[in-house]
Amino acid sequence: MSNTNANHCGQASDTFESYVKDATYAVVKIKNGDTTNAITIFTPNGLNCAVDYLREFRGAIESAIDTLVDLGAVEE
């Protein structure tokens, strides 16, 4: 797996999808409103590496959400 940088300006019409291909890796996709792939994240190879990566990714997202709520965003 090579390292790649990607930028995407999130829009309300974005959708999200994920799937797991056996125990080797998981894929998370962010799709534009027209369903084309904006970003596809392939996790590291191996069950434990993939889950560790996704947990760290989830932690970063949860941290951003908590900060935005502290700034006044509406909680779910």
C-alpha cells in the first residue's frame, strides 16, 4: 500500500459507505452527491491493523465532533 494525500470539501449531499473484504482489509468511501467516489480509504492489510486504523480514524472524527459541539453545534 502506498501513501496518498487527498482533499475533499464536504457537502451536505455526500454519502458514506463501507465494506469489509474478508479479514484482510476494510474500505471506507465518501461519495459526492452524484455517487462518484470523492475519497476511498483502504485500511492497512490484516484484521488487527485494519481495525486499529479505523478506531484511530473514528477517534479523530469524534474529537472533531466534540469540539464543534463545544463551539455551539447542535448535538444529535
